[in-house]
Amino acid sequence: MLLDQVSKWLVTISIEPWTSVPVLGDFFRLTFIHNPGAVFGIRFGEPWVHLLVAVAAMAAVCRMLWTTPEEDRWAGVGLALVLGGAAGNVADRLELFYSTGGAVVDFLDFGLWGYRWYIFNIADACVTSGVGLLLLTYGLTGSDRTVDDGGSKSV
């Protein structure tokens, strides 16, 4: 989260909004934008709805992280990445709520052969990497382990 917040701060003091700075030609640029939506620019309501959904998701991930068995280290790492990324964007939304209407600072801009990917930030990369790690850990490995939900049959 610290790297995410510091990188966003550096972008905001170094680059004007809606301006691109080539780093590796047209392949990788730093492009400062305010994103009022979610990942890939998806919007599902007002900015406060995004904030509410993110906080609820963080609570769910905290619960999952707390109940993940120690032997599922990679799942724990994946959940921690998701939680850290979500926290970075929530902090951004709270900090910028009054100045940008709850938008998030995005700036990593990749493209190839004239096609551009969605502009994102380090927090987004952490969430995506964490979800990917969870899919690899549980989805592709065919793991039949379950997370202890604390129910009455828990030992």
C-alpha cells in the first residue's frame, strides 16, 4: 500500500492530469488520469457506491485471510495482495473524495501496435495479481481444502 500511495503522490506532483510521459516509447507511458470507476473503468453507480463495495470486500477478504489455514501460504499471499490493493484504492478515494469526487489516481499506461490497455495503478496490479494467485492456488490445482468458516462443526 505504501508503494501505491507514494507512486500516486509522485505522479500527482510530477505530471499534469490527462498528460502522458513516454517511458518506453509508445509501449509504456505514465498517463495521469482520475478514474471514478472500478477496474477497467467500469462504473456501477456513484463514487460512494464504489467506496462502500470496496470496504465490504475488504471486510470479506480480512475474514478469509484470518481463517485461511497456515499451510495455504500462497492463498494467504493472494488474499494479502487483494487486501493491500483494495486498501490503496480506498485510501485514494477517501483522500481525493472532495477534490476529485472520489476518483482514483491511475497512471500505468501500456499499449502495443496502436492498441492501449486500460490505465491502472499499483493497487490495481496487486488486486489482479492476488486474484490470479488465488485462482492458481485453488482453481487450477483442484484443491479440495476449504476455509474454516468458524461454524458449529469447526474443531
